[in-house]
Amino acid sequence: METTKRLQILNMDWPYFILAFVILNLALFFKFLPGSLAGVLPLLIVYGEAFRFIGDRIPIVKDYLGGGSIVVLFGTSAMVMYGLVPDDFAKTCKTFMTGTFINFALAALCCGSIFGMDRKLLIRAAIRYLPCIIGGFILAILFGGAAGLLFGNIFSETTLFISVPIMGGGTSAGAVPLSQMFGEIMQRDVGELLALMTPAVALGNAFAIIAAGLLDRLGKIHPWMTGNGHIMRDEGKQAESEEAKKEEPVTNLSVFAVGMTFAGIFLALGMLIQRFIPSIHAYAWMILLMIVVKVLGILPANIERYCALWFQFFIKNFTNTLLAGLGFGLISLSAVIPALTPSYVIIVAAVVLGAIVGAAVVGWFVGFYPIEAAITAGLCMANMGGSGDIATLGACKRMELMPFAAVSSRLGGALVLIAGSVILSFVL
């Protein structure tokens, strides 16, 4: 007699998942959950899977807004805002994410995706990527300024205090240095300027995540617009597919340790170089080193494959965990909600739309898929740095694009700081 397959969550029958969820939450609320990796990570895993399970079954959300990934991110953030988890847990998550897990995740994502790419494809994509960033930035400025004019705002003020901060790579790498630079030149209070910029950065990040889910849906409706995670059109995608076919199944689990080790090595080297050249972020140095090593073929082919396999393992098992950690510890809905006046929302939406359109159009002309170009060179400029990159790529299920996203947030963000100073010099 044929038995009905039981509902599973996290690869276990649902009663066992519920039991695990309840026990971990009792440990949290009665304060016997370890505040270390051993306690925080399992709790983030079950919350990530629970919200993912719910989000993938909500009709409009799953079809148009990124499904479970969006619900994981904003659901956990809402729990913090409404006090449904202890305050000290949110602080623990923030420390865990910023001090440990984001570095670990970005190293895994960048290392695996770069060493899993075809060498010729990587060279071609890297050369053509900067024009996409510039195209997204220019149209973000124009769209945002035009929307500001509709509501009686001065074009230059909209640009300096909304558009440029959104495209600047987050708060610490964008809004903070921008407010300091603008404050010195304009002789205005830095705190006042930062207060003007922060809501734009937070709301732009939220819109970028939602837009990523919408672009994923657009790609399903119009398949010609997307490579489903492959950024180059035509022969680039074919090269990646042929390389993937050559891979053999994993039989030795120690390959994951090798991939993890080399991801850590490149992250350490990036941080070392940043000590001597601090103007460029460690993540950017890490990615540049990986690209050089990949292009020159320095690592043996088997180690490159192990790095790619570690990336695949991480994506499969920890994507929702990462998003849950971001929601609990780093994504603040309380910073977004006060800024939700109709005019402000429309202006910020226009900036994000401009980034999408500019990056997509330029991307098409340089040989990229427009959706992948819009996500990486557009939305990953408009979000909040490394955490925003993870959330944005998670919403559209394209974590393999992390190297391009990180270049947008770090090198692209640095270019925006320079552009901001130039724009300010023309305004004054």
C-alpha cells in the first residue's frame, strides 16, 4: 500500500521541526540559550526555515516579491520592532552577524562563485562591469532629481541628501563619510546631515530588496532578459554550463573544509592589504586577489572546484539563516517607517528605479543580461553594503552574483563618494 509523503521542513518531518523550534525558543525566552555559535546559529536556522516555508506559500509574495526570502528578512525584523524577541537577543544577533557571520558568508560566497566561473567569462565580465555601475548611478540621480522636482524640491538637495546617499554603499561606508565630507564643506552639523541621509539609505535598501524579487519574477515572464544567475549572454552562459557538466558528484566531504580554508585565506589577505591601503575595503581587495588568482590559473583545478562546492553547500544550507540574522540584528524597520511620507517614498523609489534602468540598459549593450546587470550594478549600489547585498541576492535567488554585488558596494560606493564631492563643488 502506497503511503502519503509527509510534509517536511528543513529535511525533517514537520513534527520534529516544530519540536526543535519550540525547544530553541524556550531556551531563548528563559535565557538558557548559549549566546555563542552553538546557540545562535541553530535558532537562526529554524527561524529562517520557518519564515521561508510561510513565505513560499503566500500567493502574491511568492510570485512577485521574492517569496520566502523576503518574509524571512522582514518577518524577523518585524519581530524585533514589535518586541516579540528579547532585546538582548537582537543585540547578540547584531554582534554575531557583524563580528563573525557576515565575513564568513561573504568569503564563502565570493570565493566559490569566482572560482566556479569560466576564466574567459570572468575577464570579459570584469572589463564591462564598470560602465553598468556608472549608467545606474547617472540615471538614479536623474530619476531621483526629477521626482524631487515634482514635489517642489530643489534638484541639487534631492541629489545630495537622497540620491547620492542611497547609491553610496550603505551607512558606514556611504552616509557617514558623505555627511562628514558635506558637513565640512557646507559648514553644517554632521549629525544633522546624517539624520537627513539615514532614512533614504534605509528605505532605499528596503526597496532594493523588494525590487530584486520583482525582477526575478520579470525574468520568469520574459526569459530572454535573464541568465538566471549568469550575467553574460550567449557564449558566456554556454561556457558556464559546459563547465558545470564536467563536475562529478561529491564523495569526500572534506572538500568543503578545503573550500572554507581558501575562502578564509583570501579574506585574511584582503584585510592585510587594507592595513596598508585603507582607502579600499578589505572585501574589494579580497575579490581582486581572487580574480587575479583565477585569471592567472595559480590554484590547481581541484582546489578551485572545492571552493565552488563549498559555495554551493553554503548557499543550500545557510541562505535563509543569513537572512534571519540580518533581520534580527541589522535590518531596522523602525528606521524606515517614519520616512514613509508619500513624496519621500516616491523620490526614493525613483532613485532605485533609475539605478535599475541605467544598469540594465548599459548592461545589455555591453553583453550582460539586463536583469542580472540591474540587480548587481543597480540594486547592489542602492542597498546597504554587504548585508544589503546578501538580502538583495537572496530575494532574487542569485547568490552566485555576490562578487559583482560586492564590487558595486565597495568599489562602486567609493566612486560615489568621489562623485558626491564633485557634485557638491558644482552646487556651492
